[in-house]
Amino acid sequence: MAGATPDELVRDIPGTAEGRDSYDILILDGSCKQALTSARSLGRTGLRVAIGESAGQYRFGLEPPAFRSRYCARSVALPDYVGDPAPYVEAVIAFVRDHRVGVVLPTGDESVVELAPYRKRFAELGCALVVASDAALEIANDKSRTLAVAAQLGIDYPKSVQVTGVEDLRAAAAQFGYPFVVKPTVSWTGEAADRVNPVEVIDEAEAMEAITRFLATGCQALAQQWASGRREGVTLLMADGEVLAVCGAIAHRTTPLLGGVSVMRESISVPDDILNASVSLAKAIGLDGPAEIEWRRDTSGRPLLMEINPRLAGTLENANKSGVDFPMLIWKWATGRPVEPVLSYRTGVRTRWLSGDLRWLRKNLRHAGRPDTVSPPRAIWTFLWEFARTRHYDYIDRGDMRPALAEWRQTAVIARNRLL
């Protein structure tokens, strides 16, 4: 429903013969970069792809750039899921029923959480909902429970203290000192417009402010030792305990700086120390489907588990450019087709999200001296030098440029509003 805004009635109601066309897959969370990558991957093979997004996630009333892709056969504006997800869920189910959708692929944490309880209703419609089991999601979506499983497996993670007030903060500071990281145990609670991200804190006042904000969203908070080494991620596709696909990447830069969305990443051969631990963790949790396991090394080079995300990774574009087509593998697996495991790929492939890298640069210039920042001259040089090193950019595809133009327009609107 092109041009819809969050204030409009946003259910896509078929009213014509054309409106009742069937679709091979409905990709949700169209504002996520991995939604566009998935649509291009599947659309190029001739599959009919619909892309949906909650109207509450439209930025400044602008539709997601993925809606502009030539591979998006239909864009679907859906009700806002914040506060009351029921209308959103019912709209997705109605679209699946009315258009005989074969697979629903959520690409963001929010849709995974909100749709998982309704997997039986999708199955009754003959549709495969690509989310892990309830038991697996309960562990993977809760960092405290994930770390408990990691401890049982002997997997290292940063020293952690659950905090609810100032006394817990002082205990954490006594154990590993400032700066440290404060993170929510659950990234999405359904009560806020955005997922909650971890933050670095350099003193008690900052830490208390972060904890108060996290607790207000309905989740618990962890204080965690800060690891300053390189960020490594492993993307897996698991089925019945078997690895169907794997791809590794280093996140050279992220926004937010501490460890948000990667804006510059490079494919690597996954080191054995994190590959074996990642597979063991996914098996222990019982994850089927896509998963991303994030690690960060300490000053001695020891890998420390950060989290596991039971969905497609934000580094999906990098995996695709490296030769691992996760969206197609997922579609084959979800529809019961044979899947030939993909366990090797090209390394050294660099992909960049330019708008995100601009945010990285701005944050470095504004917050120089804080953890995970570099000096202003180095930040500027790093940003500019990347143009000579990187060929592949998120959103940019010579045969499908409209999403890139839409994303640049969105970036310009955001920049203008910040200036005003």
C-alpha cells in the first residue's frame, strides 16, 4: 500500500482479482536492510515476493525503501504493533489467507516475538512461519538465559551482574570497573517504538540513567564487563541440529558505536573457537532456522559471547555477496525442498551501509574519547578511505536502484530534521 502513513488504516484488503494474487513469500519488517536483500535474492529467481511493515516503523511517514524494489510484487502496510500487537498479527494472517502465501519470513526481532505464538494458525493456512520453537525463543531472546546455557557449555562471556539499583551498580563497578556496558536482557518488550540497545557507561550517574530507562520498558538489565577487541559474528541456518549454511564476518564499525547495526563488515573464515561454540550453543538451545551469534574478543584475544539472535543477521548482504544465499536456502527449507549445505564461501568481501557509516562518523566526532570511539582525524580518514576499499554497498544495486534513492531521501529527511 504505497504512500500509507502511520495515521491511515493500514490493513491491505484485497478488492480485485489482481488483489487476490498469490505470493510465494511475505517478508516482514521491510525497514530492515535484510528484508530488501531477501526480496532481491528471492525475486531474481522468479518467486513472487510481498514485503510488509508496521506503519509505526515508517520514519517521518516515508515508506520503507524495500517497498520500492522491482522485486517487491506487493507492499503491505500493516497496523502498528507497539502496545497492542493483535491488529498487526490479524492483518498478517488475513494477508496470508487472502493471498495463499506459502512462507512468512520475519526479519526483525519484533515480528519474531509477536508472531511466534500464532504459528499453528499459519500452519492451518498451509503457510510456513520461519521462526524458531517457543522453547528456543524463550532462551535466545533473553540474554540472562542465554548466558546460563553458555555457562553450562563452558562458553566464555563477559563478567555480568544483574542490576536493579545503585547497590548492584556499585557491586559491578567493584568487580570490573568503569567503563562497562549496561544492556537489557530482552531487546524487544512490545512497549516501546524501538528495540532497546546496550549502552556504555563511564560513571554511576550514566549507569543509573540507563538502568532506569531499561527497567521502564519492562525488562531486566545487566551490567557487563566491556570487551574492547574485534567484533565477530557467525550466521547459521540450522535444521534438526544440522548446519545447513554458515558465514562469518567481522563488524569493523557499528552504529550505535558500542555494538549496534554493522555499517562496515568483512567476510572471514570463522575461527574454530567461535564456530564450534556457536554451533554448540544453537544445538543446546534447540534453534531451527536462521540465527546470528555475536562475539567480541577481549584484550588477550579470547572470544566472549555477546548474544544470539534467532533471525536473519544484519550482515545478510555480506553473506550474499560472499556466496551464501541464506534467503533462498531458508525458502527451500521452509517449503520442504532439498537443501544442499553451503559451508564454504568467499572471504575478504567488504560491504558497507553508507548512511549508517555517516552516523558512525557523526557519533565519533560528537563523542570522541568515549569507549569504542576513535580520534576525529582518524574517524574522517577511515570514512573517506573506505571508498577506495569497498565495492559493495547496502541498498545499491545497478538493476534495482529505487530502494537506494528512497534510502538516500530518507537519510536527507532525517538530517534535515536534526538540523532544524
